[in-house]
Amino acid sequence: MSPQRLLLAVGLPAGLLVALLLPPWTGYDEFSHYSRAVDIASGSILPEESTRGTGSLIPAAYTEGTDLVILNYRAGRNPVNWDHVRDLMELRPDGREVFVDTRATSASTPVAYLPAVAGMTIPVAVKAPGIVVLWAGRLASLTAYLALAWTAVRTAARFRWTLTIAALVPLNLTLAGSVSPDGLTIAALLCMVSIWTRVEDGEDPPLGWMVGVFLLLALAKPPYFLALAVFPASLLAGRAADRLRSVAWATGALAIGLFSSLINSSQNYRAVTFSLIGSSDYQPEVQAGRLLRDLPGFVSAATQTWFLEIGDYVPEWFRQLGSWESGLPVGLAWVLLAVMVVAAAHLDSADYLGSTGFTRGLVGMGAVGMLFVLYGSSYVYFSDRIDFQGIGIQMARYSVPLTALALIGWVPRWLVDRLPAQQARREKAAVGSVALAVGVSLVFSVVTWLVTGDEIPFG
């Protein structure tokens, strides 16, 4: 089986399960992203500035749908049941509109919402029930994710199995199958890594494809566009003439991403997470000043947080698929991660053994650098503590898009050296183990959504 066939054989049914069975509007910050996408599908490209604040006008029936989800939970019923779905299907727009605070979505440009908007435009125009609009947006987002991920795997010069396995991490699939800018961002990162493998092999990727991917990453969810720095940094390895075109376009996209992030940053930003974790005074200049005045303290706090909280992040990659946390045992989550890492090391063993020295170190350090950037962003947006407490909030979700970079840069050579030689039988076992890891994770989540409904954070 080729890696792209594995991607579709596992990613398509798993993604469809997520898109159709993940309880309505319970993806990460999904209602805010849904409201923004509905607003764009209705013709309003940017959130509206008014006396009520920054937000979007959407049909009242769509917000009433989220109220039903909460009432269904409080009544003690399963998160997904047919009576509940029937009630949601009866909620159609009737001309009433409500204002929804979508400040949290202003960090991303409208480009990040294009896949969802493409699926939602017709249902919004015909005044379909809100849940139908949601399903359409989820399915369109999943389609875009799988199409881009398939192209990344198909066109990569190396690490094709690694890209596939990164795309299939359950949390990545969940972000791809919900209305969110995260899925498109993850797909753009996979495509960027694919282009990087070709540049490193001395190839010249098609200009339109390379420029399109770089711009997509620059205009999707910040600050992941900073991963493009791997291209100009590669000049330190020499052979500048072979890399010049990719370096020029990556540098330009970096500038666009930085400019876009500065333009879209809002003094009125209020993360959706605040409604779940309590209050925090958002003072970006104050919080950024604290961080810059004590960089050694920040680096130390971020490093300690990563190693102290990694035991929380790994389970979330496999069982925190949206608001409902499944009953997947913590130890089993670590086993599933180990299975996927070993499978990547085995299936791409020749690529890992051939990637040494500066090239591998560059990717590994780039992944570390991105983690520090994400911790810095998390501190500015989610914490107002002088002692850097709270910088790990949401880091499980923020770190998982870096899976491909982390695997390429961090998989130890001793592990690859100790794996058995490639054989057809062993390759099939490795491929099967990846499918099994994804399947086990989803089985626990689907049971949670359809039967138990445990651990939902509704008060």
C-alpha cells in the first residue's frame, strides 16, 4: 500500500466519523469559527465593528441550536441521539438575527475559513437548519484537508509515510473535520514540509504550487507561518544557487504572514477559552513586555512546562477530540503514540538514516523554536501572570500541527538502527498498526459521543 492510499483508506472514514458524529458545535472554539464562517458565507468578509463590539450577525436559529446542545447535556442524555438531532433539524432561520462576539477569530484571515465557507454557502443561502450548515462546513473542511494532505504526500521527495502518519494523528483529523482554521493550517504545514523535501533533494518544485502553499500558510492561522524560516535558514548549509528561488518566496511569505498577523491582532481580542478557564486581563503590550524583559525566565518556564505537562498533551492528542474527553486510558494513549512513531521510523527508515547533520538539526531546532513561539503566544493571549503561569493552556492542540516537523527532527537514529530490515510482511504490519492506532482512539471517542457523554465542560 502506498502512503497516499493509507491516508485515504484511514483518513476518509475516520474524518467522516468525526465530521458527522462529533457533537454539534463542540469542536475546539467551533461555535465562534462557525459564526464567522456563516457571516462570510452571507457576504460579510470581516467581523462587524459596532457599539456591541466586534462580531458577526447570524440567524438566531443557529445560536438556539447551541442552546439545545447544552440543554440536551443537562438533561443527562447522550451527546448524540436521534431525538436531539431531530430537534436541531427543526431549527430553521426565520429572519431574526443575533450578534455573536467573534473577536477570537480575528487572528486568522478570511482565507483560513474558505473551505468551510465553500461548503456552507448554499445551505446558508437556502436557510437550511444550523446543524446542516455545520455538517456542510465540516465536510468541506475535511475534503480540503485530505486533498492537500494527499498532494503533500504524493509530491514529497522523502518522508512520505511520516507526512501520512502526521496527517492521521486523531487530534489533527478532528481539527480537520470541524469548522476551524486549524485544519487548513495543518494541511498547509504538511505541504510546506513536502516542498522542503524536494528543495533539499535539489529539485525545483512547480512555482505555482510552491507560491500557493507559502501564501496559504502565511494567511492561515498564525504563528505557524514562521515554519517557513526553514528555507532561508537552509542557506547556512550552502548550495545557495539551488535554493535561491524557494528562499526568496519563503521570505516574502514570511513578511506577508508577519504583516497580516500584526494587522489582524486586536486590542479587543478575547479568546473563547476564557469562558472555560476564568477571566484574564488581555493586555498584549504589558504581557509581551513582561516576556521580553525576562526572556531567560520565559525560556526556563516554557521548557519546564513542556516536560512537566507532556503527560497531559499526549492523551489529548488521542482522546480530547473536541469538548468531550473519551475514556481512553492515559497509558494506552502513550502506547498509540509509540506505535505511530515506530511505524514512521520503520516505513521511512531510509529517509531518516539519510537525513543527518545540519539538515536534520535544522528541522529539529525549528520545531523547538516553534514550540517556544507557541508558548509565547499562549502567554500573551491566555495569561496575565508575571510568573508565566498558564502558558501551557491549549498547548496540546497548538503543538500537534508540528507532528511532521517533530518526527523528522526528533526521531532518534538509534531507534531506526534497531528496527528490523524492510520486508513486505513487516511493512504491512507497520501500516496496519497505524490504522489500528487511529481506530482505537476513534472507537473510544465515538462510544463517548453516542453512549456515555462524559467530561463535557458545560456548567
